[in-house]
Amino acid sequence: MSRVSRVSRESLVKRRSGDSVRTAGRRGRRATAYAVAAAVASVLVAGCGGPDAPPRSAPVEQPAQGGGQPSHDGAPGGEAAGKPAAAMPKSAPERLSIPALQVSSPLESLGQHKNGAMQTPRDPDKAGWYEPGPTPGSQGPAVIAGHVTWNGRPAVFHALSRMKAGDAIEVTRQDGSTAKFTVDRVAQYPKNKFPTLEVYKNLDHAGLRLITCGGRYDQGKHYYPDNLVVFASLTGRA
């Protein structure tokens, strides 16, 4: 075999090897993204009523309003309620404000349990930001979770089902800035059919998901059958 033939053959092998590495890298990144999304969802769908199940007096949660409203994160509905703003630098959140619900809550930081499940807020009157995920205002789907009830009493996200497209959400951050979000839509899902990828997929803008439990509380099982998700996008800053 001539030297030219050997060089050509070696170059072809190297190109194929490089293609395989790049393909494997892309697959690895996708697999990692799916794994992170699944880890978050595994806890968010696990229950939001606190360590003690709500008593028999727990109120019945009504279906979310605005479930068919549009969003611009690729979810059903089409165009967004507001034009997305450019993403902000990363900065940990400190407080969540929802004027329409008269909610103003300092934010706990939520990590993961040893089994990979996300922690839930320790204080029923406070919401919690999922710290391994994006910070509110930075690119990607930031996650803030809160309890709907706690021992039969309304908790921080008890009225979350009243939210609708166009409502405002503000998150103040450690760097002194405020990320201003506009609700795109509100949706309610059975926990056993939670659309993990729809909720936690990668975004080309700064998104926010507020999550709590929903549906009719099952007194026998001490269980809410659904999850309520508010989808919002960054539309301003201060």
C-alpha cells in the first residue's frame, strides 16, 4: 500500500472517530438534561402538602384558570402573553412576589435528597428555589416550589390556581436586581402523567415554573392527585 493511501485511510479513521466522539457528546448532554429534569420532577410530583398529610378539612383545589393560554416556550398554545426579555446574569433569588395573589415570600434554597429527589420547603409559608437549576432571570427554566396546604391550613401557594396568563411575578435577587416575569399559561397535570420534558426542557430564554399540588384532595390516601404548574417568562428587569 502506498504512503498516500495509508495517510488517506488514517485520516478517514480519525474523522470517523471524531464524529463518533461528537455524537456521543451530544447524546451525553441530552441524557444529562433528561436526568436533571427527571430528578426535579420526581419530587415535585411526590406531594406538596408537607411532611404531615393535610387533615380532612383540607380544601378542594379547583382546576387552574388559563390552562389553554399561550406560551412561548414551545408548550401548547402558540405565542406568548409577553415578549421575552434578554436573560440576566446568574444571581441567587431572595424573594418571590405575586401581586395578583398578594403573595410575598422569602425563598428557601432547595437541594436534593440522597435518592435524587428534590427537597420541599421546610416552612409552609415560604416558597423554595431549586438551587441546582437555573437562577430566576438567567437562561433556562428556573423552578420555585411551594406547599398548597400544611396540616389543613392554606400554605404559600394555596391560591396559585387563580393565576392566569398576563399576571406578573417578580423575583428579587442577591445582586440587587429584580427579575420581572409574565405568566404565559397555567396547567394542571395528573402526577402519574407529569410531562417532565415539557416542564423542564431547555429554553432559549429565561423561564420560570411555579409548582404546587392540585386536584381534589384524597382524604383516605392523604394525597393530592395532580400538580399545578405556572409557566412564565422573563419580560423585564429592575
